[in-house]
Amino acid sequence: MKQFLSASLIVFSIGVSSCSSNGNKTIQFIPLSEKDFNYPADSSFMPPSGKEVDTRKRWFDSCMGMSFQANAFLMRTKDTFMMGCIVNRKTMRVVKNFDFYDYTKDEVVQMLNVVTKPCYFKIPFNIPVDSLFRTKIVLKTGSADNSLNYELNNLLRSSVNIEIEAGGWLFMETTDALGKILDTTKDPKKLEYKNTLLQPDNMILIRSASITNITMYIHTDKPISNKLKQILLQKPVATVENTPLQPQLFFINDTAVELNFTGFYQVMGQFMKCELH
């Protein structure tokens, strides 16, 4: 639960807002397009169009019954953007994280809107498995027989049909309360955050969609060998080369395998820049 809550503080949403007065000017949150920031600077980001992006949007929309103007599509396997973090648009590096301890409980409740929803139904996933995690998926079962690992990975690559489901979705966004608080604050820490937020090259992640647990159902037209079947019946935990991922494998039938990734994964979000108007 602690891990989930810290991950929940990941992607902070702030609606476009007119905020309290700061002289005659107030903070405005301005939407960005994918062209406004240098997503290739971070390899965990996906190109802003194509089947991969469309699949993620459809996945979220069908599960949550809602949509938002996502302009960041990613999948990190080690870490994620913290809630309310400020990112440099050129380097795609975090320059300042949002510290909830600088705000009262009432302020956080006013600023943050959280929607969670389980999504236990499958959708087609007819794009390469590697594209989901932005890394090449090479499974190892721990079997001493390398030919079985080869067969397993070949099954993954040559599958005729893949279905996917999420254990649950977490969507986060903010109201205009953050802007109002920053417009009127005299607190040094909040003023420092505000000053960083208003730098021309910076942007803030203001909406986020993340998932807990990913289950993939892999179907093949070639029967699974008896040796691999015996391994899969043991429900082994596999490793994925060069990642911390440890999916569990399950035998479904002679032409189907279940691959279960347990964890918390940030899928897409929306960045905005801030100016005084």
C-alpha cells in the first residue's frame, strides 16, 4: 500500500485555471502539444502517434469511460514521474518535485482529484509486446534447458493473437486550487516552486493515467511442447533481461499462455506550461 500511495503521487494534474490575484496577474496553465517538448530525450517516451498510442488511449477510455488530452505516452520499468514534478522541456529531466508536505491536508484535498477503477476485461493487443514496456522482452524461466526459454520467447514473438487486461486504473488530476494557492502564497518553499514552474523551458505533469498489474494472454497456432508445458504448470516467475520485471507464467491450454506482470505502471499523462497573465 505504501508503494502504491507513493506511486499515486506520480502524475499531478492541474486543470487550466484562472487563479487568485497576484498583483494584476495570475498563473495560467497552458496546454502543450507533443511538438512542444523534446520527448526523444527520454527513451521511455513513445512517439506521439501510431498504433501503440491508439491502443493505450482505447485501453484507458474503454476501462474508465472517460478520456483526456494526453500528450505524454510512456512506460517506465524502474521509476516514474512524481506527482506535480516540474520537467525541463528540452532535457526531459525533472528539475523540481512537488512536496506535499509543504501543503496542509485541506489544501491537498482541494487540489487533487483521484479516480480509481478496476478493469477486469480483455482487449486485443495487436502490437509488439516490446512496445508496451519500451524494452525488448526476453524471458528466462530459470530452466536449465535453454531450448525451453527459446521456445517460450519464440511463442511470444510468433503469437497469432494477444489479449491484455489491467488489474485497475488510477487517474489523477488537480483542480484550479494549486494556482490559487501559488498566486497568494508568501511561503518561501512554495514561492521557490512557483518560480521554477514559471521558467519558460519548464512544464508540469498535470494529469496521469497509471495501471496496477498487467496480464497478457498469448495465443499461438503451434502447440506448446510437453517439456515447456510441465514448466508452465509450475507457475514459474520469469525474469526479463536488463529490467527489474519478473512476470509470472501460467499454462492455459496447449496453445495459450498467461503472462502476469505485478506492479504499478505509468502509462500516459498530460503536460502543461505555466505563465502569468
